[in-house]
Amino acid sequence: MHARFRLVTLTALVAALAAHAEKAPVNIHLDVGGGTGLDRAVPLTGATLKVDTTVLSFLGPVSPQVELFGKSTFNNFLGYLDQGAAFGAGLGVRLRLFNDEKGYFFNPGTKHRGNLWGNWYFDAHVLYAAARTATELGVGFDVGTGYEFSLVEALHLGPVVTFRMMGPHQVLMAGLSISIGAPDTIPAEADFDDDGISGDADKCPDQSGLAANNGCPVEDKDKDGLSDKDDKCQDKAGPKENGGCPDEDKDADGVVDRLDTCPAAAGPLDNKGCPWGDADKDGLTDNLDKCPDLAGPGENAGCPDTDKDGDGTVDRLDACLDAAGEKDNKGCAYPDTDKDGVNDRVDNCINETGPAANQGCPEKQKQLVAITREKLVLKEKLAFDQKKATLQKRSFTTLDQVASVLATHPEIVMLQVEGHTDNAGVPEDNRALSQARADAVRDYLVKKGVAEARLKAVGFGQEKPLGSNDTPQGREDNRRIEFVIIGR
């Protein structure tokens, strides 16, 4: 029995000498190793010879495969496998999940060194194992997987694991898979020098070359891609368009002289190396200037600003081109709801007629507050108890009008109540007093119905004098409350 097993192993090794590489039409693999029975713990050795073909290219990574195998136990171990050995054959397929065809680790005939990647595969077969006893072995199947590393073009080596079921026996084997062959010197898909010429068609596999020269390079001393016979400057690299000579750029503008219309003056490539001019001297170069002969601001693309309605707001900023208006209203006129000649922005009584001198209110309603773009201006000064933040009653009328104006003008979304003092006393105390007075005014306005969110109280102390603190009148002017519009 052992003699038969050795004969099978020897025959498989000899036959494998004629094998081809993984992508050859015929591939022969020898798996040798050991294992154990799974239905019964019995140590085993064995060998399997597999032959597959890749000629059926429409099957893609799947190749038909046949196998011959033999297994034996040590010393006919207790009669396992029909008196210690089993022989059989199978028919199935091999599935190659990865097959590296970029070259092998060693490549005879070239200096190129590839890699160790090879082929990962699965195979499966339906098999028959001959036996003396009809129920001992018989029909079965096997499945296996392995990876064959590519050492040289004629040799693949790698681990393999196979599960085989023969009749009542289940066997697990592991070992080494060997593929031996003599394919072409260079794999058909290998292009070691990346010149687009692969396999044996490339006579210079380690040097990039031309197809017309069988993959070999032409003489090119300066390595500029132009053969010496066509190169006007054989010792200096340069582009083909310049006869193989280096390009020059006299004005250092990044545009080589052969493409530069103005080689002595720096300019951009999109103007052929010439500088862009500024004919109207408005600071905008002619390539960006929509009116290159008329000076104008960059915001108007270099064209002069116009003002059709003559209101002082240029047309590009004017929302009302055909009607004069105010600059702070985008060139549009403010409405005048009561038609009294006082526009609503500064009218304290927008629904009642009145003269401008009385802020647009009837004369019987004397106005103590005037609206400007920046402030609410008080015509009568607010009065406080001396060195205190207590408002005197004579100030209530004025503050009531401030509340009324804010109610009439909701567009004033934020009013800053500012407290100021003269420089008498300690600066820190002055600031505290001014803050307290500003807070008192804000609180009074809130009680009169003004939303607290529209008011901000700030005390500046003596920091922002209106007049000189060296005169009584100056100090009087500096002690004040101001209403500054900070949000519309």
C-alpha cells in the first residue's frame, strides 16, 4: 500500500515539471501535506495532482479542473481508509480571486524585480475514491483554498487547506501547493518600464522606449524626449517646440520668449506676455475696465458714476433712479403721510399737519424733541436733583414726548440713552452718576410704554465734554442726557 502511495507522489512531481504558469492554457498543481480524519482522529499524509485549463476564457476566473489524489495513514492505522490508504479522482472547478500578472519576484532575463503577490484561489470537486469494500469509500466531494506566491516565472509556492469527504470519512488536510512550468520569459501583461509595450514585444523591458524601436529608447543625451538626431541642443534639455533647446524668459513673467509678444516687458499669459494697460488711469486695467477710455470706480466696473435724478446718490446705489431722494434711504424720498411738507422720517406727528418748525405737529402741541439722522435732539434740557439720579418733574413732559416719538417711529429699533457730566469731582464717581441718570431715563421711558429691548443706557461720565470745563456755561453744557440712534 505504501509503495502505491509513493508511486503516485513521484508520478505527480514528474508530471508537474511540464506545467505552465497560472495564466497558461494548462496549469498543473501538486499539493503535498498532512492532516487528520475528522470522523476519527487519525494522522494522514497525502498528495494531490490537479490539472486545470484557462482556454475557456468566457468563464472568467473559473477554470475546469480534474484531480488525482492519494492518502495514507501511518502503519495502516487500525484499518482506517480501507486498510490504511485511499486513492481517487475528482472533477470540479478552480476559482481565482486574485491573479498578479505584473511580474514575479525574480524575472530571468531582466533586471526588473517584481513582487511576491500571486494567486488566491478556491477549488471544489466531486470525487470517487476506490475501495475494496463497497461501503468503505466511494462517492464524495472536497473543497479547498490556498494562496500561491510567485517566486519565479516557472514556480509558484503557497499554503493550501482541503476538506475532503469520502463515503463515511471526513478528512482535513493542509500543506504546500507547488506549480511548476516554463511560460514566456515575461508575463504577457507585464510592462516593467511603463512604456506601454508589454510582454516579449518589449526588447528593452528595463528601459522606456518607443513601439517603433521595439520598446527600446532612442539616443537622447539631455533626456528631453527628443532624439539626438532631431535635437538642436543635444546637451541641454528643452521642449520639442523649441527644437530641443531650453526656453528663455527674458522678462521673467512666466511666458517663454517663443510665446511672448512682449519679451522685454512682463505681462500675463492671457495677454500673450504683454502687460495690460490702463488707458483712463482709473486704477482698473483695461482687461477689467468696461469703460477703458473713461475713468470710473472699480465698483462700477471702471465706468463713470451717473446720477440721473441729481439727488447726490449715484445710480448704481439709487433705488429710485427717476425721483430725487435721500442718501440714507437709497436715493428714494421719504413719504409724507399727512402732506404737510415734513417727511415722515422727521415728522413727530405723521398723521397731523404742522409746520416744520414744530416738527410737523400742530402749533398748539409744542414739540420739545426733534429727529435727526443720528439723534433725538431735546429742545429743553432734562433736570435732575443735584448730584443725584432723581428726575425732576419739569423733565417729564420732554420724556413723554420722547416716548411718543418712539411710538410714532418704530423704525428706530435701538436708542442709546447716554449720560454725561462735567469734570468736577472724582472721575469714577462721575461715571457712576452718569450711568445712574441714564438708567433713570431708560426706566421712565419703559414705564411710558417703550419696549426695554429698544433702549440701551450708557454712562460716559466726564469723557465726552461738549464745552470747556473751565467755564460755568461749558460745565452746564457738559452735564446732559443725549439720545443717540444706533439702530434703524
